[in-house]
Amino acid sequence: MEPPSEATGDPREAVIIGAGPAGLTAAYQLAKSGRTSTLLEADSVVGGISRTTERDGWRFDMGGHRFFTKVPAVEQLWHEILPEGDFLLRPRKSRIFYDGKYFDYPIRGGNALRNLGPVEAVRCVGSYAWARVHPPKDQDNYEGWLVARFGWRLYRTFFKTYTEKVWGIPVSQMPADWAAQRVKGLSLGKAIVNSLTPKRNQKDITSLIEEFQYPKFGPGMMWEVCREKVEARGSKIVFGTKVTRIRRQGDRAVEVEATAAGGGTTTYPVSEVISSMPFGALVEAMDPPAPDEVRRAAAGLGYRDFLTVALVVPAERVAWDDNWIYIHAPDVRTMRIQNFGSWSPFLVKDGRNVLGLEYTVFEGDQSWTASDEELIERGKQELEQLGLMEAADVEAGYVVRMPKAYPIYDEHYRANVEVLRSWLDANAVNVYPVGRNGMHRYNNQDHSMYTAMLSVENILGADHDIWSVNVEADYHEEKSADGPGQGRSGTGRDAPVLRREYLDAARR
């Protein structure tokens, strides 16, 4: 049995599953109230998907994490953990790369038509005019909805390829209601009118923040410092350990059982469990087990996985200063390329830069199981194929795999999540799911942290509904000429609801 907590005299303490942003935030907030906790982390590093990976002195971010939020409590906590001198203020820039040209993002009609050239621009306008006269009959799917507003040619250029790379299924099998949120209020006609109208009369659909904060050694710096602070207050982090069982008595969890990577099982008596492990896996670990219908709902929650191929190149060979570029070329697999030198000069070394080629995959598919050497060679060839770099310019390469990076929304996920929520509320009242995977919600880092902060307040006596933290209504990188919340840039942290049969086919 664990020794008594100095703060409570109780042999039990909070066990936190996962040492990502949500888990570490929970530990930090509990520590401020005088309570210790034990964090159980399956990996060997903190930060989850918000980690910074270090290889041979190079640092790279998993996905790019801009520190900008509309949640004041989260903003305050960032600066409470890290001193001001550890934050950089960085310019925000990301564009679409297609056919050797850089296109503004969000898409602007004038820029897009100029880059496409006069012949293709005329074809695109003609395609748009045709779609207005002969719109697709089925506009209940993402493809039909977009074609009706942009025409076939622009749809294929700016929407189809990238979206299919991210989600792994045809755009025609995605719902139109998601499209309506992604490009709300925008059509080619409006974009062209805006590009030709004097600035004083324009009402831009939306724009993005122009700068953001960023820890100088990457987002993992935040969580490494947070780890040090919670450990200094008496909490502990156990790495390389996977939660395999959560034992219940009545309507409460009383013990968490965890197995180390090298073998050996440890049991932790608990006062509360704060969990950022995948929501379905949390319920499947319950003992006594949940009823069959609840376990079926747990098994029905799926994920899209993620890997980065980081390539070291001469700095002078990188001809763009964007934080990242979206790759819309259909003949390469990478969907986005990070430019880590533009995130922070502290991530790279003098005269060198690191480009991060990103791929969304399904765990166990051909890309996931390929060797690092094969993936690095593919990345080098794709850079050359895109005309961004000669393959021979690449000096070194590294691969980082991140399982369960994106919760998948299929047509059953809402019902499945509600089944799990209802069962936990009645049968494990001291278990608190938090964060992206913990709640099966497409949270950003700040919203994941906020769910943890509110959950700790609930443990201390408050009564917040953490499920009301609305990711999509308050996305943190957009601003609109129409006022707060009145536009959407197309970068919001929402996700399409995908049909299970198409996801199963994509995995095969």
C-alpha cells in the first residue's frame, strides 16, 4: 500500500492516467490545493501529442502547437508554469502548396485565380458557372456541397486531396453539415467579389491570428517544466506503465492496476481517477466489467493515427517561411510539412533546419508498419517530387509515430459516448474523463487543459459540466471582421462524422 499523503493522512490519493496536457494540468492544480497524485504514463516522455521530440539535439513538434487561447484561465496557467522569458512571440503563416505555387490560406479568390494562371483561372470560373447552373443533385455530402459553391475544378484543387489524406476516406462519403462549418459563408462568387471590391467595402469572411506564443524549445518544454513542478510538490510520475484494470466497489473506483512495459504489476489505491486514456479503453478496464452493451459502445470508438518524418536540411534550401504548408498535390502522401525553424530558432542548429512531413494513417497499415529507413527515403523523394528540395540535400532523418492522435467521429460516436458517460456517472462517480482521448472529443491543447482544470474544481467541491466545454464554438485561432464568433476560417477543431463502413473499408 502507498504511504499516507502528507496533505490528507489518507493512504489513497488521486491517480491520473496519462501525462499529457490534461493529465499534467490536473496534477498541477491538485498540487496547488495541497494534494498529491500519481501519474501513470504508458510512454517514456510527458506531453502526449503536445510533446517535443528530441533526437540528436534536434527538436520537433508533433503537429504544430500554437499557444493562443480564448480561455483566460488557461492563458494564466501557461504563464504560471513557464516564465515570460521562455515564451517567444512568433508570426503566424501557413499556406497551401499546389503545383509549385503558394496559395493564401484561408483561400482568397484573387490570389487563387492569379496563381492558377489565366487559362486555368478561366476554366475554374467556367466550372463554377456550370456548377451554379447544374449543381450536384446530392448536396448532403461534403463533395456535392463544395462543388455547388466552387465548381469541380477548384474543389479538386483545394479540397479533395488534402481532406482525403487527413481522414482516409473519399470526400463524397463525408457529411455536408461539416462542410458548412468548415467554409461557412464562403463561395467562389463571394471570394471573387471580395478580391475585386475596394478594401473599405469588403467584409472578409474571416481571418486568422497574426502571431502566437510558443515556448522556445517547443511545447514539450511546457510539460517538462510542469512535470518538475508537480514532482517538487510530492506527486510522482511512473513511466512505461499501462493501466490494465480499475477495480470498483459499489459506485466508486478503489484501485488502479498498472503493468510495466518490462513486466510486473502495481496496484494503486485511489481517492479519485482522472483519466486521459482513450475513453473506450477506460471503460473496458473496469472490474467488475460494464454490461455488454456498454462494452460494445466502448469498442465502437475509433481513432486516426499520425506519424512525422523529420528531415534535416540546409537552412538556405528552405525557400518559405511559413510555420507549415498544406500539401494538396495528389501524387505524394504527405499532407502537411512543418518548418521547425519558423516555429523557433531554438529547435534547430546553425545553418540547418528540420522539415516535418506529416502523415495521417491507421495504426497497423502499410505506412505505420514501414521501417524508419523506408519512411525517411519516401520523405526525401516526396520533397524532391514537390520541387521543394533535392533528395540529396537531406542530411538525416527521424520518424515519430503517435497512435490515437485524432478521435474519429462516425455516425454512432455520439450515442456511444453518451452510453459511456451515463454508465460512468452511475457506476464510477469518482472517475473523471478529461482531454482529447479521454473524452473522445477533438480538443485542442487549451480545451484539454480546461477540462482538467474544471474536473479538479469538481473534486474540490464545484459542480461544473465539463462536457459543455465547446471546442467548435470557440476555436482559438480565428477572428472575423463580423465580430467574435461570426466566422470560421476552415481550421476549426471540428471533425467530420464518418460512416463506419467506409472507415472499416479504409483500414482494410
